[in-house]
Amino acid sequence: MKKIIGILLCAALLVTMFASCGGGSKATSLQGAKVGVCIYKFDDNFMTLYRTELEKYLKEKGAASVSVMDGKNDQAEQTNQINNFITQGVDLLIINLVQSSSASQIADIVHAKGVPTVFINREPDKAEQDRWVANNMKCTYVGADASQSGTFQGEIVTELPDKGDVNGDGVINYIMVMGDPENVDAQLRTEYSVKALTDAGLAVNLLDQQRGDWDQARGQEIVANDLTAYGNDVEVVFCNNDAMAMGALQAIESAGRTVGTDIYLLGVDALAEACTAILDGRMTGTALNDHFGQSHKAADVGDMFLKGEKVDPYYRVDYMKVTKDTAQQVLDLLGVK
Ligand code: GAL
């Protein structure tokens, strides 16, 4: 009798284990795998380049299906999409979180269901990455080190003949147009662009800092207001990304100012239109946010998870400094004719 009860208990345990695995991994590499991709919102210039390349590359690597969802900048909506992907039995998830602070909640969900997950673009904090290692969770992050892009922006200014001090009064008066401040990219670019100036011994003065949430129209609005408020005092405009810098450029030109002559303008991402503006002398510089390198790495690391290989908690892809000297090279790299 005891034996029979024992066998029944074991069987029940096995059934529960299988059930709790949900649609867990069946594929043993990207070849033939079902991949779910969650993007924080589709309406974002840089993430549009990223997701297009990611989808293309995953298919080239033989994924059986790649389904990409628009989180519409709503974490609750994205969490639902993740749960649906799990129910549908995806083998791998690639997630661009709406809120990086939700990483632990999402990591717990995917871990419980045994679905390996590559977080991209919005970096979870170090404590969360350490937790993945400590608990043997199949989670990792692939991204770029945002401090590097900020440093590049600042260095481009220090390399100018007047070092950004247009009026020669010994102080660089600047405005800062931030991305979403919850995002590490926005925080570190803001900090490190200015740090590169002060590290070079230059004096700086912040005229205004506003959040533009990565958005071109917001960039335009903020810089137009600042140019009205501070006029010719504005010497350098730092934008945490190129979309906002493109908006800033519209504001600068309608205020009758000339980039490279009486004002400097910096972005990040190296969107094709920003590289073209740099070549035309209408923008000072940017940093290539390598969506090819990042999307390929994210897919390759997903492949390693599926193959059962050891995966690190963090993979870093370098930025590249873009000025008039390198803008054409970057356009060629982006495949822009
Ligand atoms: C940044 C990028 C921005 C925006 C943001 C979204 O890395 O520079 O343009 O796409 O990611 O999280």
C-alpha cells in the first residue's frame, strides 16, 4: 500500500513539475526555435532599427517563428504579453523592458516557467544581475555601456577648437535634454557627457535640464523654449539621443542660430539623419549605438542558452564616436546610400 501511495505521489509530483514548466524550452538551438520579442514601444526611432535587425537576424539563424510585440510604453501590457508568450510555448524570450525596475518581477516569471530570457536595451541594476547568477536563473542582459556614449559626447566638445566656449568667457553654458530619467541610458549620458568636460578641466554651467523622453517633438519644444529664455548664452546642447537632437536642430535653425559657428549640438544613436546632418555641418557629433552588434549578440546569447552553454549575466557592445571624420564610415556601415 505504502509503495503504491509512494508511486502515486511521485507521479503527481512529475505532473506538477511539467505543468509548472509551462511551454518551457524544447528547441536545443535557435534553429527551429519559437522566439518571443517584447519591445517597450514601437514608436521609437532607435528601437525600430533594432527590432527590424533582430527579427531579420533571428530568421537568418533558423528560428521557426519570431513574434514581436509592442509594449506601448505600458509595463502591465508588456507583462501580459510575456505571460501570453509563455502560454504559447516560446523557447526563448528577448525583452526590452518598459521599466527596467520591473526586471526582477519579470525574471521571476520567466524563471518559474523555465524560459531563457535575454533582456536588451534597458539595463536592470547590478543587484538584479547578481541575483540571476546566485539563483542560477537563465537571464542575461545585452546592451551598451551608456557612460561610454556620454563620455564620447563630452570628448567631442573638448576636441573642438574653442572647446565649446563660443563666447570665450571661460565657461561652457549648456542645456541637457534627457531621455526617460528612469532609464540608465538617460542617467549615465547626462552625467558622463558633462564629466568629460570637467575632467578636461573645463568650467561648465547648466542653464536647463528637461526630460524629452527620447522624443523628437519634445526635443524641439524644450530647445525652442530654452533658446527663447537664454538666447545667445546657450553654447552647447546635449541631447541623450539623436531623435531629440533632430528636434533640437529644428529649434536651433528656426531661432536663426548656426551649429558649428555659434552653438554645438550632440546626440547619441547615429541615426542616418544625424550622420547626414553631421556631414553637412548641421550637427556636431553623436555616438553610434550599434543596433547590429546588440541585436546579433542578443540572438547569439539566446542560442547559447538553448544549447545549454554557460551564459554570463551581462554582455557589452561598444559605442563609436561619430564626428565629421567618421560620419560617412558609419553611414556606410548602416547601409545608407
Ligand atoms: C537608448 C536610445 C534611445 C532610445 C532608448 C529606449 O539606448 O539611445 O534612442 O531608443 O534607448 O530605451
